[in-house]
Amino acid sequence: MAQYYLEQDTIAAISTAVSESGIGIIRISGPKAIAAADLLYRSPGGKNHLSDAATHTIHYGYIQDSKGNVIDEVLVSVMRAPRTYTAEDTVEINCHGSVIAMKKILDTVLHCREIPVRAAEPGEFTKRAFLNGRIDLSRAEAVMDLIGAKNEYALHNSVSQIRGSLYQKIQKLRSEILYEIAHIEASLDDPEHLDFTPHLPEFESELGKWQKEISHLIRTAEDGRLAVEGIKTVIVGKPNAGKSSLLNLLVGEDRAIVTEIAGTTRDLLTETIHLQGITLLVTDTAGIRETEDRVEQIGVERAENSLKEADLLLWIVDASVPLDQNDIRIASILKGRRFVILLNKTDLKEVTGEEDVLKLLDPQADQIIIPFSAREGTGYEELTKTLTDLFFHGKLIFNDEVVITNARHKALLEQTLESLMRVQDSLHQGMSEDFFSIDLMSAYELIGAIIGEEVGEDLVDEIFSRFCMGK
Ligand SMILES: Nc1nc2c(ncn2[C@@H]2O[C@H](COP(=O)(O)OP(=O)(O)OP(=O)(O)O)[C@@H](O)[C@H]2O)c(=O)[nH]1
Ligand SMILES: [Mg+2]
């Protein structure tokens, strides 16, 4: 673990949301945490003191201000170092969740003259856990992801990283790389007794194995991003096809205006939808057609622009009317993209069938078409299943694979892979060991930065400042 200055001061913050709630928690951490809390705490009989309390015990009583007025009735947890969240002495005051009471208690802790306690910065408790060596950086970052988790998948993934899944994987790779570095260095130091050459084939196979593992981790990042941030899904189709009706069906509420007038939707409307543990960011767009209406033209432009950034397109085709020029134009825009066709309004008499739509597409394409009715909800289940299969190959959700969800981790893995590729190049060019030992060392350092080895203080500050208050 890289060495950082150890914090000596005691810090405090409100750790729960600062809004009316069942309970509120004021957390104090640092060498003087227990003494500071003791000054404000009064047990029911007035005789018990927190300073005498055994570790990991809870105490009923009152918190009073400097003049001895009771602020609130509380339960105080006393946890002594090192088995605490921050690895320091920690006190948590559980009060009734009144915003005024929480603020007043915090204020009293911070303004106590005898014992200086300062307000914690955002993420500072978790930063201390990291600096005190209780958790590595990947776990600390997973704590932040857990707080911000927007779906079950994201939650599951961050819990797994908090439990050290990524850490273990990285540590294993590091120790294997370090072993080879040591081997090379030893042979450089003592060439008479230790020759690396006979070991080269084995080294090369190790190198290939690391590259494979790291490439695999990098590939999981795409699934990870989609799972955690949501799949950017754009609904396209000609006017009146039922795009806004589909959005409303997915959201389960009347968000978008639906009328029988073609050209109803003008602006983009994006809604977040949770389906079986995954998140979709679904955008409804204006129907694509040639139009003289200036406002509608802008809507069509916006629709076409939003398509460009989408992870997935849902093309709504109106089965109750014949295909026309607009459908042909849409089919050409969608060429080469990942899309699913919904043949909508199948509750009406079918004028356009699946074969008609397929004729507009590349005959090689293995296109998914789902008969649908936004009015009656037909095809909804098939759509859900198609989406989860498309993005998660039916396996990503809730298996134990380590998935990269953090952009910093992904970038470091990419750089590590580049260094390893340079090692391989040197190897193929028959360079001497000292050449590739430099790149091997940089791979070792880069991958170590994921778990917080070899990272500078600035980066540590920057990462933890993104946490919320009280964490
Ligand atoms: N019978 C039937 N009517 C539908 C279905 N889906 C939509 N409609 C009707 O078709 C009309 C157009 O629906 P919208 O959802 O506004 O269509 P849109 O694609 O958003 O249209 P624009 O915003 O104009 O591009 C409305 O009258 C809907 O009630 C369906 O599955 N079956
Ligand atoms: Mg619409």
C-alpha cells in the first residue's frame, strides 16, 4: 500500500439524508471521536460514560448542547479502532430524523471548545478507510457506485466489488507480473548463474494469458456501462406509427402526447425504464418524413441526430397501412445499426406484414421482427426478452463474473494492455530482457493504480471528493 500521511484530526458529518426521516445519523471518526461524543452524551441515570464503553456497543441516552439543554433522545454506537468503517475510533449518534435536531447535534459536536472536531469533506470517511489500509481503491469506488446504483444489476455489481472481487483479480495478475519482473531482474543481476533464455517460452505464454484476461475485462466494460448507466434506446418510425404509444406503454404512464394526427411529437422525450434489473433510457422522437412545417422539420432533424448516439434503435412500423417512402428512408438510415423492428397495430387489419418489411432490408441481416400492439400490450414480453438477450447474452445478470463499470479502471486496463503488447513486441524482435522489463514494470504499476497502489495524493483527493457528504 502506498504511504499517505495519516489523518490525526477528528471529523464529523450527518451521514443520512438531510431530510425528514425515521432516524438520522451523525457520524464522528478519529482519535477523539469517543471523547467528543462523551461531552454531549448523558445517560438516563447520568452515571454512564461513553469513554468507558466497550467496543461495538449501543447506548441509550440524550444529547445536550453546551448549556446542558437536551437536544434529542438518542442511541449512540461506540466502535473502537481498528474494526470500524474508517479503521479509526467511530461514534454514530442515532437521533430522531428531524433536520433541525441533526443539524443542531452536528453543530454542537463541531463547536465544542474542549475537543476540536472538524466537518468531514464529502467521501472523507471512505477516504480514511482507504488511507488506513482497510479497503483498496477499487472497493472504495464501489462504495460510491453502490450509493448511486440505479438498478439491481448495478447494486449487485458494486456489492461484489466491495467484497473484493475486482481487487482479487487485479492482485493475482500483479503478483504473477511481479514474479516475472523479479525473475528478469535476478537474471540481469547475476547472469552467470541465472539465465532467463530457457524460460522465454513459458514467459511468453504467461504474457499471452495476461493479455487475454485483461482484454476480457475491458470487454466487460461495455456491458457494464450499459447495465449501470442504462441502454440508450431511441424509438424511430414514420409519423403515426405508434412511437409515443410505445413509450407510454414502457413507462406505464401517459408521458408523451398521443393523437391520431400524424406529426404530433416534435421534441425528444427521454424516460428511464427498468426492465428485469436493467435500465433503458428510452427516447421518443418525431416521426420521420419530408415536411414543409418548420417546427416539424427541426423535430425530424433532432430525431435523426439522436439516432446516432443510440445503443439500440426500436423501429416502429405501422402494420395497418402500406409501407411508403418514409419507411424506405428509415430503413436506409438504420443500415448497419443494431435495431429491433416492432410491427405495430397488429390488433387492426394487417396491411403490411413481416415479409414486406424484410424486403426493405439487407437479405443477409438476421433481423428481429416482433408483432406488436402498443394499444393492447401484445409483444411486450417478447420485446423484454429480446432486449435482455441482446445486451446481456442472458448471462451477465447476477453471475459472478467481474465486470468493469468504472471508466478509470477501464482506461488503466487499456494502458496495461498496451504495455504488455510492447513487451510482446520486444520479445518477438529478440530484444534483451532489460528492454521488456521496463514495459513489464509499467504494466505492473498501471494495473496497480486500479486498486490504489502507486496513485498520487491528488488523484486520491479527486476520487473521494466525488462522494456524497457523510460517506
Ligand atoms: N389500433 C391501434 N392503434 C394504435 C396502436 N398504437 C398507436 N395507435 C394509435 O395510433 C395513433 C398514433 O399514435 P402515436 O403514439 O401518437 O404515434 P407516433 O408514432 O408517436 O406519431 P407522431 O408523434 O405523430 O410521429 C394514435 O391514435 C394511437 O392511439 C396500436 O397498437 N393499435
Ligand atoms: Mg409521437
